[in-house]
Amino acid sequence: MSRYGPRIAALARQAERDRERLETEESAADPEAAREYLSEGAGQAIWCYVEARTGGRFVAFSEAEFAAIERAMNDWLECYARCHGVELEAEFTVRQAAELLLETRNVVDTAQLLTGVPERRTQSARASR
């Protein structure tokens, strides 16, 4: 187990609770909750990975830790999508998400690029309005 093990375990437990709670609720679109799932959830999981890879000393996760952090991130991305009225089975890699986060510097943009939720309007669609 890496020094990130307890943090990853806590993230994984919270993500599972959040996903299960959201699945049992009849929820309407809730963009504010969607942002919270990103800032307090997926973003934390992604940043944990980034820290472990760039914090001066490369930290190797165990297989279980890596699977847990990736599952947590995907659980929160599913919650995010659901808050936008979209059912999604997220299967993104944490590395892919980390690269996008470092590029965009914004977890909302990262989630939108990964999931396609909400759908981006094109320039031509905006111009016709």
C-alpha cells in the first residue's frame, strides 16, 4: 500500500455512497450538485493521482489502489452526468483525466471533455440563435 492508500480508500467509500444515494433519488437536473461532485469528488481523485505522479517522487499505487481511485473518479463522473439528466457508464482512465485537468486547469472542463455532458454548442449553432 502506498502512502496514498488511506486517502484513496476514503475517496472510494465516499464516491460509492454518493453514487448509491443518487441512484435511489428521483433527481431533477441539478447543475450545482454536478459541480460539487466534480470539485469535492472527481477533482479530488484526479488530483490525488497527479500529486502521486508529480510530487517530486513517483509513487506507485498498488493494483487495488489504482482500481479504487479510477472507480471513484468514474463514479463521480456518472453522478455529474446524472445531474445533467444523462445516464452514463463512465470508464475513463485517471491518467486521461489527469492530462486533461493539467491542460484545462478546470475540473468542469475536464468532465465535459471526458463525458460530453453537457453537450457543447458549436459556433454555428450559437451564430444561428
